[in-house]
Amino acid sequence: MVEISESVKTLDARGLFCPSPVQQTNVELSKMQVGQILTVLADDPQAEEDIKQWAHKLGHEIVKQEKNGNEIHFEIKKVK
């Protein structure tokens, strides 16, 4: 059986600039349980690469990433 997790929290980091989106993502994910998903909304162009690198470095899984104009939408699963 495949378990589908839904986002349990949304972080709206739109209007914030580097390094704030990554810092706030880190804080919010640290409050969550392993397996839970955090949705992050950002519009800082640097956030796209920064969040991907941060998640890879810490071992979290980006289960979804979309870009719509200037807005970036991530769904990040807490792995550890």
C-alpha cells in the first residue's frame, strides 16, 4: 500500500528575499514530524535553487515543484 501524504502546513514566503525563504522553511520543517509535507510559496528567483540545494543537503525530499510566472511552489517531505 502506498501512503499519500498531504501537506500539513503552508509557508508563504512570497515577498521575502534570500536567505529568508530558506531560513523560514528550515524553521517550519523543524517543527514538523518525519513524513509530513510542508508547502512553500516563494517569489524570490534565488529561492528556487536555494531551497533545492538546502533540501538535498539536509536529506529532505522535494515531492513537487512548480513554477507559475514569478511564483515557485514546493512541497517538501520531512525525511529525518
